Amino acid sequence: MTVTPPLVDTNILVYLFDLDRPEKRECAKTLIEVCFSGRRPLSVSVQNLAEFSVVVTEKVEYPLPGETVSRFVHDICNFSGWNVVGYDGACISDAVGLGAIHHLHFWDALLLATMKRHGITTIYSEDAHFSKVAGIRAVNPFVRT
């Protein structure tokens, strides 16, 4: 049985470049380096990459240069350790249903529908509400156990 790698949520990618939160930045860096070093594959949705791009270029106090963001996204999309997944019309339809049932924002529901479509059962995220959906486990990498 093949296990699909856990998905990295947008907030983890954003913290990787957040100079104002050094503890979270280091934790995110460690998680991402595990993938880029070839020790463990990870998944990411094209939605995460799009959200990341908007946040770090438009929504933060110190926006990143577009070239830096483009290079980072390119590196993820072209490195064999990253399982980059997308969504389609059926995922959008499923997301509407998931959102209504679990009282989720559409974009969170779309990410969950995409995960389900691709057989991804674990998400690294600060957002515990992802665990509302049966078969999904949310792991907060910033919480020490």
C-alpha cells in the first residue's frame, strides 16, 4: 500500500520567510528541509502555492520580491520530493458540500476536497479545524509534544 505524503499548508510556507517569528520560521525550515534533502516527501496543493504567493508578495509588512517567490514555487514544482496536487471541477463541487457540512470556509474545504481526491490523510497546519473531516489528521508542527 502506497502512502501519499502529508500536505504542507500555506501557513507553514509563509512562516518559512517570516523574520518576525523566528521560532516558527525555524520549525517550518526544518520541515521543508526534510523534503528538499530527500529524507521525506511532502505534498502541496497548487492552491497552497497560489495562496503563499499572494500572502508573501501582497499581504505582509515586508513583501518578498516576485523573483524570490517565483524561484521558490519553481523549486517546489520541479523537485521530485514534492508531490504537487491540483483540483478540478469535481473537487470544487465536493468543497461546497464539505464546507456546508463542516462549517468551513470555501478555501479550506477546497483544500480538504483536494486532499481527499489525492489520498492525502495528513496536513501540517496550525489550523486544527481540518480534523473536522473524517479521515483527515491535522498536525501542528509548532506544538511540542
